[in-house]
Amino acid sequence: MLYLDGPLVLAGAGNMGYALLSGWLERGLDPSRIVVQDPAPAPHIKVKLDEQGVKVQATVAPLNEAPAVILVAVKPQVMDQVFPALAKLSQPKTVVLSVAAGCQIGSFEAHLPKGSAVVRAMPNTPASIGRGITAAIGNANVTDKQRAACDALLRAVGEVTWVNDESLMDAVTAVSGSGPAYVFYLAECLAQAGVKAGLPADLAEKLAVWTVAGAGELMHRSDLEPEILRRNVTSPNGTTYAALQVLMAENGLCDLMERAVKAAADRSRELAK
């Protein structure tokens, strides 16, 4: 069961914010201890929040008790407008936990009292089904207790790994934060290729989606590395071997992925400026 020694303020009830909140409620966090700050949550999310007994406020308002955690889940482009007001809620025991892509720890510290605890984290969208992966890093002011609280909140929606170098977070964003979109696009491309090979569109899509989903689940459950799993399904000079000669050729999938990840990491760095 999740327990915090103060209220939790969630700024931003979008897809990621609500995915996290759902995980916390499933883990037993008291909904009366959660305050969602969002001027216009999506109607379907607002209905769910009301049903779950979670308080929603359109503007930042003082609390009767110092928050244990302020979790910032707004878009990076509006952070400068949103965070200064939130920063006023922070107290010495409060830790600010951000899941906004590209927003560096220093950008939060600039609005907070000296010595404030800040954790920067990057989850991904599989968090919505409890299968996310989050990388996180805290500043020097984060106590063991605060780190444990942040870890528990993030672990409610999947695996958590902590890093010691904030410069790694741009690459983390590019690999795991944006990564689900690459996998979804792979399924799209595989279906389109199936159609060009002669399959009806609905059959091609079903085969592609189930293949990608099943391969991902197999990789999740297996103790073997992806390379070994690939080798195990590749017979010498067979059909898979023929396809991999194309995918693994010079300027093939690996090169494309390297360029895609670099583009995402570069954009993450640009957002921080």
C-alpha cells in the first residue's frame, strides 16, 4: 500500500498524469490525499476523477498541509507558465517530481527555495497498463525517504531505474520515452508490407499487431537477450534469414534507429533551452 506523509499534488491530468494516478490508486493511495491541478482535464478523465473521489482544482490554491510530493506532468512548452505558481506550494519536506520531457532539474530549482528536493523522471506510455519503464535522477537535496517515495510512486506503473548523470536523460527520453511510438510504427509498416505482399488489409493488420505484441511479451518473459531470441527464430538461409539480410544491411534498420534516437535526443536538449 502506498503511503505519503502529506498530500500529493498532481499538476496535469493528461494521459501520463492519469496513468500514474490510476497506478497509485490501485496500490492503495488514499484519494483524499491527492489534489489534481488542471484547468481543463479531458471530459472522460474528469468523470473518472470524480468517480474515484479525487479533488480537481482549476487553479493552484494553498493547501492546509505541506505537500509531500508535487508531481509535474504538464507539457514542457507550458512549464514556464505553470510551475512558478506550483513552486509556491513547496515546503522544506516537499519533493518536486517532474515527468516532463526535456525539463532539467535546474529549471525547477530556479523557482524553488534554496535546498529544495527535485527529481527528474522519464516514464513512458505503457505505464497506462502497468508495464512502463522509468528512468529517474534526483538532485543532491533529495533525502533517502523522498527518493523512496518517488520510487514507489513511479514503480506503481512499471519498472524504475535510477541514473547518476542528468545528461543521460535526453538519450533516455529518445529510447524509452519516445520508444513506444517506434514500436507502434513498426506494426504499421509491417501491416503495410503485408498488404503489398498480397494480404487483405484487415488480416495484415491483425497479423502485424499480434506479432509485435506477442514478440514483446515473449521478450519480457524470457531470460534470453533480444539478440539470442532473434537468432533462435532465424534458420540458416530460411525466410527470416532472407528478411534480416535486408533489415541488417548497411543503412538498414539499425542505422535508421540510430538516426531516429539521435533526432529525439537532440529535440530533448532543445526543449531544455
